[in-house]
Amino acid sequence: MPQSQLGSRVDGGMSNGQNRDLLYTDFKQMPATELAPSLADRDKVASHYNSRKDVDVQERSDSEILQLRNLDNWVKSVLISLFTCEGSLVLDFGGGKGGDLKKWSAQKISELVLVDGAINSVVDCLERYNGMLEQNIVEFPLTVISCDIFQKRLSDLLEKDIFFDVVSSQFVIHYAFGKEECVRAMLTNVCERLREDGYFIGTIPDSNVLVRKWRNAPENKHDFGNDNRLIATATITTIVHVITSRTADNHQFSIKKIKNKICFKNKINFIVEIMPSLITYYANVYACQYQPKSTPKTYNNSDVSNPFGIRYYFRLHEAVDCPEYLVHFPTLVRIASEEPFNLELELEMNFHEFFVRYHDKFRDLLYRLKVVEQYEPNSGNDRMPSSASSKDKYNIDANQWEVAYLYKVFAFRKRKSSPNETKIYPTRKTPLPKKLDKKDMIVTED
Ligand SMILES: C[S@@+](CC[C@H](N)C(=O)[O-])C[C@H]1O[C@@H](n2cnc3c(N)ncnc32)[C@H](O)[C@@H]1O
């Protein structure tokens, strides 16, 4: 922001939001290079996230989509633990209000940088961090930055000796898919300070599922959502190409009953035994299988001339209410593999598949995060629940589980630029953890 405007109120665009008394002078102003033009929907997205208030524990536990929130947290926790080591230096890319602070603490990371475009969210994160530090829930130092990560060069705002082991972007990068320049700017910000052999991990909407649901709707209908209790709706307004890839096939699961146990089989042929308490639930959900239809909504996958700007409006009860863009995943993989990004895809899985793959290994976490309650056969209640309902603590509510199907996880690893050479990075002098003031928060001058 130019000096002449210093002291004015934070308003409009990425800084819009609740009526908080934020002044530009409250923050540390820094210039950053423009990497891309801003997206048309940027203000709508920013003001949506800026206006979301930070809810307390009680309000959170009263949420109508509590199981979905808990399941999302379980997925993020598992993903984070798979790719983070003790001592990792981490960038939370689009980290919002710092909802993952505890997850980073559980991994005993050495340091965290959190960046987000919604200035109110970053202030909430700062306050949340201070509270956690006071209660010894977190022990790592934190840097907080407010910046448009699809437009500005993040590297300009970082100390010179910061290089990340992990960049984590949870439910964020689909907002960049309005324009190719923004996707490239996003990848520049992910990669410029990512060490070789470091990981870029995240969660995004699964375009294969969104497009399949859209195609399965009647020909002139472009919105779809949960049938019996509306939790999520998506209206695809500008579909130009169908999005199909390897995972489209993998999602066509089938259920088999083997010796009274419901098993889960997908096309890549692994069979996983489902936790007994989830049997009824799975049976309900997968009773409806996807039946591909040949309608004008079917496009040729090879004809992907412009995979950007495919916009849909997404509403998720209590959580999302703004325009989003489909992520054409093969395009992301292709661009990410180019120089200078050098990212190689290591993992791509729909949330359902991810759950099936990891629920056993991370079963305790499922209980701790209250995704489901632990079924104790000897507790006097030895009757298995017979049907799934939102009240059923042993099962995941079918509507919320259906929403989970709209998302996928990914992980990329940064290739070495020269296979026989190990790049030397500056030695980081990790600062001590300390309570943060708004003056510690870095915001871009614009
Ligand atoms: C669904 S929230 C996810 C927040 C957090 N990662 C989590 O998992 O709780 C999406 C976040 O992306 C941020 N975001 C969207 N577009 C952005 C942009 N252009 N620059 C920076 N942040 C952006 C929003 O402000 C919001 O906090």
C-alpha cells in the first residue's frame, strides 16, 4: 500500500470483513512483486472468509456438520503426519484462522509460517496462537502474513534463510484456478522456498466427483446437492469440458459381503475390511452407484483446450458460500512438473478412498477427533447400531459422508534439480516462540 494511505482503515477486497477496528498502521507493511493479475472473484472469496467469525468450542460442538468438520480434521491430521517430520519448517498456505495449529504442534515442527488473504482470519490466527502458547499447547514460533498468494510474490515477504520442508494447503488452491497466471503464481509461491525433496500437500474439491454429479443431474439442471437434507449445493455455471482422469475409475467402488463382513473393493483391486461399526453406513452410501449416462453433458476428455475459469458456486452449510473453480487435476500435475516448479505427484486420493486406506492405522485419532465414537462391546450396550442416522454416534451421517466424497487429498514432492547434487540451504536460526502483536503481522502494501 502506498505510504499516503497508511493510517486509513482496512477495507475492501482482501481486507474487507467484520466491522473490526483494523488500521493499516496496525501491521508491518512490506512491498511484494506482482506475479499475476487479480482474479475477478477475489473480493467475493475474501469477504466471505473475512466475515466468518471465529467460533468458540461450544458453538463448534453444536455445529450441524460436526462429523464432517471432524472428518476433515482427521483427513488433514493423517495427511500432515504422513508427510511431516519432527523439526520440519512448515508453510501453511491459505491457513485461515490457524485451524491446523494443534496438528502442527502434534508433529513437533520447528517453526510455522501462515499466510492467508483474509486479514481478519490472520488476526484470529494470531490471537488463537497467543492463547495456545500461554497454555503450552504450541511450542513453535509463528510468522503470520496477509497476502494474496495467487497474485503477490510471497518470497519477498519472507526472511532470506527460510526454506520449507513442507508446504500445506488445505481447501485453498482451487480458488486459483480462475486463470492460468494465478495457478502459476500460486505454484511459484509454493515452490520458491520449498526445499528439494520437500512436500507440497493439500486438500481440494474433487472435480471428477463434482462433474459426475452434475452429469447425473437432469439435462437442463446444473445444480445438485444432498437430496433429503440440504447440506451442500453446487451450481456449475460454465462447464466446458468433462474432467476425467485415473481416479474417475477408482471412484467406482463396489461393496461385497464376504463372510458377513462388508468389504470395500475398488478397481485397483484392494480390499479393506471396514470397521464393524461403520457397516450400516457404508451399505447405505454405496447403495447408489454412479451410472454414467450419455448426454450432451458428456465431453471428450482429450478436448481440454482451456481448463481454467470453470466456475461453480458452492454452498456448504455453515462453512462455504462463494464461487469456486474446478481443478483440472491433470493440468495441475502437468504445470507442477515443469521447471522451475519441479513437483512430482506422489499421492492423489478421494477422501473416501483415503479414509478406507488409513482408518485402521489412524483409528485412535478417529475416536479422539470424535469422527465416530468407539464401540465397546462389553460396555453393557452390546447391540450394534442397526441403521445410520445423524444421531448415531457409531456411524457417520450419510449426508455428511456424501459431502466428504466431494474432496480429495494430494501430495507432490519437489524433485532435485540435479540428481547427483544436494542443494545447500542457509542455516536457519530459529527464533524463540513468542506472543505476537498485530505489529508483528506482515501485510502487503497494495
Ligand atoms: C476453506 S478456507 C481454508 C482455511 C484453512 N486452510 C483450513 O483448512 O481451515 C480457504 C482459505 O483460503 C484463503 N484464500 C482464498 N483465496 C486466497 C488468495 N487469493 N490469497 C490468500 N488466501 C486465499 C481464504 O482466505 C481462506 O482462509
